[in-house]
Amino acid sequence: MSDFTLPQSSLLKQYLALTKPRVVMLISFCAVIGMALSTPGWVPLGILINATLGITLVAGAAAAINCLVEQHIDAKMARTAWRPLPSGTLTPFQTLVFSGILGGIGTFLLYAFVNPLTTWLTLATFVGYAIVYTVILKPLTPQNIVIGGASGAMPPVLGWAAVTGQAPIEAWVLFLIIFVWTPPHFWALALYRTDDYARSGLPMLPVTHGARFTQLHILLYTLLLVATTALPTLIGMSGVVYLVSALLLGAYFLWLAWRLYQQYSEPLARKTFKYSINYLALLFAALLLDHYWL
């Protein structure tokens, strides 16, 4: 179906779908967290708006490239076959142009109104996700999520750099938390989508090494995650309130991972995946609370 036969509202929805808005919203949220934690006061409004918009647009451009590269894979998977490229509602050329426009505007905003460091770090993140992860790692290794998680963990660093023009150790602690969070988050999804990934030909861990091996690694990475989330307090970024919140949130995540390891079920894997999203949001909310009001 040509996009010219679609109502304008439907066409806009198709372009929006290319940006993977739920993922991009999480990216933007984590970038804002980095901005907020980088300063004892409030983030300057101009920086907040331009940096958030610039990072969001470049992230949307990277997501569109991901959709372009993986259109044939998406067509084989039940959860992605509806996307604009597999369904034929948008063409590869339209997607490429759309990605270029988003990325161009986002880069301009970052360079003109934020600072060069944020611009270059954001572009490096774009290349890491759209090229290194999507094109090279994802189809080649079952450790794609672990290695590729570096790109997804960059938003707090980008936010911190946007405000201060620097990327100190505190920013990289936030990076490390997201980096360690990524494997148990995505592997929980992969467990109940194993058949989909098998059809796609992607070497996801449950496909190449089996469910039991994946369940063990979810448990191990969750243990590592709980330990990692103590780092902000250990280096003086946050206080006891954050630490208690992190340990309580982590304890429940660990309990879910343990149950998943002991006795797998699809509803439990879905529950673990959904909780992992809420976990990250609540963890960073606790950091904000500790930073501004305690």
C-alpha cells in the first residue's frame, strides 16, 4: 500500500512507529535524569529543552535506521510484522529520508544550542546503535544484548554532558547501571519470544543456548545489577534514602529472577520484563528524590 493512500493521521502514526516511541521515551527520560543529577540546582530551561529534543530526535533517527536494516527480520516475527516497512505502508527510501531529517535537526540543536561534546557523544551513540549493534552485533553473536547495551546506556552521560560540558565518573556510574540492567531486561522478553527469534534467525541467547542457560544469566546479571546500584551512594552521589530504595527495588527484581530460574513460566517472564521497565524508572526517580529534596 502506498503511503499516499493513507489518511494523514494514519501516515503520521506510521512515521511515529518508525521511531519506536516507547523506547525513545525511556531514552529521553534517562537523559533528563543525567541532566538533573549533574547540577545541585535546576537545569537551565534552554539546555533542558534543546538537549532533550536533540537527543530524542537523534534516538528516533537511530530507531528508524534499525527498522530499515531489520525490515526482513521484522516481517518474520509476530511482534514486529505490523511495523511500517514489513507491512508495506512506508518504503525504505521514505524511512531513510525521515531518519536523515530527524537526525539532522537533532544534531543541529545539540551543536548550536547545547555543546560540541554532547553532539559528538550523541552521534557516537547513534553509530553504536544503528550500525555496530544493529548491523554487526545483533545478527552475529548471542551476546549482542550485552555488548550492544553500551549504546542504550549512554543517555545519562549525554544529559550530564549537556549541562556541564563534561562526562565525569558520576555520569558513567549511571551508564553502568543501565548497561548491567539491559541483559536481564531483554532476556526476559526473549524467553517468552523464543519462537519469534528462532524464526527470525537472530542468535538470541534462548535460541542458541536454551531457556535454562538464559534463566541462569538473568539471575546472575540481576545480582550484579543490585550490587551496581549501590555505587551512587558509595561514591557520594546519593544518600541513604536512595540506597534503601535501590535495595528494595532490587530485592523484588532478584526475587522475580530467582523464581524464573527455579520454575519458568511465560506469565512470569512477562511479569519480569514489565517490572524491569518500572524498576529502572523508579530507581532513577529515587535518585532524583534523594538529589533534590533530601
